[in-house]
Amino acid sequence: MINNNELNGILETTTTTNPEGDDLITSLLNKIQILEEKIEILQSRLKLVMMDDVTEKLIKLQKSHDDLLNAQKELEEEYNILFVSEQKFRKLTNDAKEAAIEVHKHGSPAARRLIQVKILGSIDTQKLGYMPDAILAQLDSRLRELGQCIIDIRTPKGVKRALVSHIFESIKQEYGVNVAQEIEKAALELDEYNPSGFYPVTKCWNEKTNKEMTPAQVIYKLGGIGERDD
């Protein structure tokens, strides 16, 4: 763009050498001014267009953000519903299992046959009945201290849980292999069914599958519907 000093120099030179060029120069200057005004207008419009484009993008981003917040809120509501439902289900199944255990304890002989229970994590006194009660009490107390002594052991058939070897050998040397095996068996049951408390628990037991009854099996038994081992 030509500055004022350059235009004045051109004007002085032209009017000196060619006085008739005054009208032409004036016309050119007017056209230049008009062009500059048009350029300014175009620049202003371009800024407006750019601002409108940025504003539109910001609006879209805000809408996307709002949609994400709404989706998050819906997911949280669904999670809360599922959480409450799961808690209710757990309570119902626990109530059913407790009811089944009470039936086994206090029900009629027929009811007791219907609901089988098993005490897990305790020493089988029938197998070790030949030992004095004081020794059995000592073994039971020792069993409660083995919560951190169950580890994974790799075998050719895979990984299995077992009592730490030096503890097993210590019990074996002191009381014999049968006692050591019984202690390990009870400790493994506690590790599976009550690792946090490590005290014996009573479970409704499926003798056919040798596993804890599922909620469905407990309900079937309580209702006297019959067998359900799946």
C-alpha cells in the first residue's frame, strides 16, 4: 500500500513535469482510497465470519459436553439401581440360606434330611476323636493362626492352594500326618469360605456335587420342590 509521503512525491513530480496529469492522479488516489475502504470492509466481514464459526463450534462443544454429562448421570442412576438390586438379592439369598440352616438345626427329621449343611473350617473330631480334648483345643487355636499361611503352589497339574510346607512339616512331626492333613484341609476351607474372619462357617451343602448350594437349590429345598443340582 502506498503511504502519504510516496503519494505526495508522485503528485509533486507529476504536476511539475505534466500539469495535465493532476486529474489522473486525483482519480487514481480516489480509486486507491475506495479500494482501501473495501479491503477494510472485507477484513471486518472476515473477522465476523471467523467469530461466527468459532461461536458455532463452541456451541457444538458445549452441547457435546452437556450430552456427556447427561449420559454420565443416566449411567450413575442405572448403576445405583443395579447396586440396590444386587444388595436386595444378596440379602434375600443370605436370608434363605440362614433359614435353611435353622430348618436343619431345629426342624423335623424329615426337614433335616431335606436340607444338608456342612461346617467348613473346623477340625473333624470324628477323625481325630482318639486325641484328648485339650490337644484338640490346641490344634483348633493353632488353626485360627494360619490365615496368612496358605499360598499358591505350582504342580505339574497346575496351581493349587496349600499350607506353607514348613508349617505342615512342623505339625506332621509333632502330631502325625493325619493331623497335619486335617489341619491343612480345614485351613484351605477357611481360606476359600471365610478368609477375612478365619473361623468356621456353616453352609448349606449339596452332597451330590460336594459344593455349597446355590441360592436356587436352597429355595427349591425350602419349598420342598425336590432336587435341583444344576
